[in-house]
Amino acid sequence: MSKVHLPVDTPGHLLALQVTPANEEDRGQVAELAAAVRAETGATVTLAYVDAGYTGAAAQTAAAAEGIALAVIKLPDVKRGFVRLPRRWVAERDFA
């Protein structure tokens, strides 16, 4: 099994791609992904929206080393029915 990490820009255009074994943690990939995004965009990206798999101090530090702040998008604690999350599913459109 494998896992695909793909940072995209606001409209959903692919910036980088990394495939890892499924048993590796998402947050462990932040340094490489942030470096790839910085190289591709010329260091113009300063904020990245990520899901809860990329939480933690190590992920924040790795992204900050490349000049990128991480904004974690989580589900609300109390959820009833469909809840629209900002910027959450942009990357998933690439899989569709």
C-alpha cells in the first residue's frame, strides 16, 4: 500500500508529488513537501492549508523552516449533518 501527498495551489494545480509507504506518518513528510513547494513557487507560498494528519510541533517547525505556516483544517467538535470546511477538498479534486 502507498500514500500520495500532493500540495496544490488555490485552483488545484499540482505543485509537488510524493509517494510514501502507507505506514509512514503524514507529518514526517512536511519538510520534503515544503521544500518542494518552495522550489516550485520561488518561495511565494507563505500559508498552507492541511488536514489533521499534518498536525504537531515537528510539522509546524519543518514548514516554518521553508517560510510556510500551516493552517490545520479540522472538523468541528460538534457536528450535525454536512459541514462545509474551508479549503479542505481542493487536493481531492485531483484524484477525481
